[in-house]
Amino acid sequence: MKFNVNSYHFKLLRDYERLSAFKEAIDDYMVEIDNGSYNNGNGDLKSSSRIAFDLGCGSGVLSYFAKDYMDNIIAIELNNSTYQLAKENLKEFDNVYVFNDDILSFDFSKLNEKADLIICEMLDTALIDEEEVPVLIYAKKYLKENGTIIPQGIINSAEPIFMNNHFIQYEDDEYAPVYIALGKPVIYSELNFLDDLDSNFSAEIEFMVYGEDDLKSMGFEEKLADEKFERFNLKDNFNIEENKLKINGIKLTTFTNLNENIICGPTPMLNPSMMVPIEEVELNCGDSVRIKLEYVMGGGVETIRTEILEIVHN
Ligand SMILES: C[S@@+](CC[C@H](N)C(=O)[O-])C[C@H]1O[C@@H](n2cnc3c(N)ncnc32)[C@H](O)[C@@H]1O
């Protein structure tokens, strides 16, 4: 199958790991469902059919993966030129209906039927900058009681870092910050999309910065001598002999639970890690620091707030 795509969707399609995770989850779904009749083949939306919503369908690739398992697929895309591509890509599959609409105002009640499956790849790191959560809050009203969502949810982790600049940036950005991790990652939230969702997120996260032994065993001082750290004099911020470290950021990493068995870490086009600046603080090796992290899922990176709540000298 040849897909017509623009450059953004070309990159999404070329991300083999992202695509294969979704393909596997959609195939797993098929194994789970019974062997009812699938494609009615006449283009009419049948009642009592097995129905999927592909929300934010983009090029239509996920509808393509699901088309043989469902009687009808409702694929919705906001962007008009992307919608045109999806319509063209999926035109020979008469059980796939592509709509050019904003999901958040789409009248699902006109379908007269709820979905067995919602596929929604509107993911981004910690779900902050894309509308996965608002879209699911809205569309879940039209999911059958025993319905399934792919992906099923996410797991977020954070780790304390020191970075060379003070902007919110993704790890894959052309001018991504140079950073060094100063503590182990902490899982700070897990979301199951079938649960009640709230776009407003707030958590207190406790990090423990590396102790002297950790720093020695990871070759911290030698690492700082690397050219990429030297260039920004990162080592001037640490005095290992006196046990003094600094942190000025946290790195957020999101893992996607496609279903109960498939977890996908960041891939080039799926949730690259995000560096978030925080107030710079000096710590001793082995200290703990408690940080408040707040954001609105779907509200954009401008909604991110951080606050240092407490430093505990261990
Ligand atoms: C990350 S892309 C994924 C595309 C496709 N599902 C895939 O996996 O290749 C998300 C898509 O959602 C669309 N989108 C974003 N907000 C939307 C909204 N409110 N309603 C409909 N589509 C939306 C974007 O235009 C984009 O094409």
C-alpha cells in the first residue's frame, strides 16, 4: 500500500517502531474480539456493526491497519489537506468513512451507534501539547461500555537534570539542550484512558540526587570532560570534592501502554523526552528535593508550572 503524505506524516510513517507498536496492538485487538462479520462491503453504515473511531487519523494509516477487523471505521481529521490525503489513501475501503472535522465538536450522536474501539494517536510527551486527553474525555461518551481504547494509557517519569539553557525543549530538537542527569528517574503518573480523565494535572515529585558513590561508579567527572559538556563549561557548576551539585531542570519521559502487553518508549516521532527548566538549586550529593509539577493536558507547554517545595539534606 502506497500512502500519499505530507512531510510531517511521512516522518510519522517512517517511524517504524511507532507504527509497529500500533499495528501489533490493533492485531492483538482482533485476536480478542469474536469472529463476527467484518466488512459489509457496500459502503452503508450498518446498525449493530462493529465500529471503530480513528481520532486524528492523519494519513489514515491506523484505519488501514484496522479496516479488516471492523465493520465500519469513522476516521476524523481536523487539517483539511491531511484529510484530503487520508480520503485518497483510504478511498478503496468502503467501510472507512473519513470526516474533515474537529473531534471536539463532532456530533458522534448522528452515528446512532457507539464505538467498540477508539484508536487515538494524538500523543505527545506527558500529553501536554496535543489534545489526546480533551479528545478522549469528549469521545469516550460514545464508546460502548465494554469498549477498548488504543493506546490504553501512558506512564510518565521524571528525572532531575542540569542543562545548559533555560527553555522547554524536546530531546530531538535541532538545538536540544546539553544536559546531564543528576538522579534516577521517578515514575510520577500513570493514566489509563478508560478511567475518568481530568486535563488538569498536578503532582509532587520527590527526587534523590546521586550520592558520591553513584557519581563515582557512573564516571560523572570523566563524563563532564566530554567535549559536548566542556563546550558549555558544565563542570563549573559542580564541585564534586565538596559534594556540591546543582539542578536546574527536569526531564520528562512518557511511555505508551498500547495494550496490557505492549509498552513503547519514546521513538523519534512518539513522545521524545522533554526538558523543563526549574529554579536552579544547589544540593549536596544524596540530598532529596521535592518539586511540584503542574500542567494542563492538551493545554500546551505554556501551562507547565514548577515549584521547589523542599530540599532535604540526607
Ligand atoms: C500525531 S498525528 C497522528 C496521525 C495518525 N493517527 C498516525 O498515527 O499516523 C495527530 C493528528 O491529529 C490531528 N488532530 C489534532 N487535533 C485534532 C482535532 N481536534 N480534531 C481532529 N483531528 C485533530 C492532527 O491534524 C494530526 O493529523
